[in-house]
Amino acid sequence: MLYWALVFFVIALIAGALGFGGIASASSGIAQILFFLFLILFAISLIMGLVRRR
């Protein structure tokens, strides 16, 4: 999932550099959503791993 967030971030950077504002903002929004979703799932899996050890 982090891979896809980085892919959309790169797409947003390229589209922004070429002047495609709409595509850049959409890709940036998707990248942000995927990144935060990755962080939430990582935190949940980390907490669940710590709870299961006990």
C-alpha cells in the first residue's frame, strides 16, 4: 500500500511539473489517503502484535 502511495505521489509531481493541475491534485489526494491508511494499518498491526505476545 505504501508503494501505491509513492506511485501516486510521483504521478502528482510529474503532472504538477507539466501543468496538469487537476490530475496533480487528484493524485496528491489519493496518495495522502493511501499513506494515512497505511499508517493506521501499521499502527493497528503493531499494537495487535504487542498484545498477542503477552
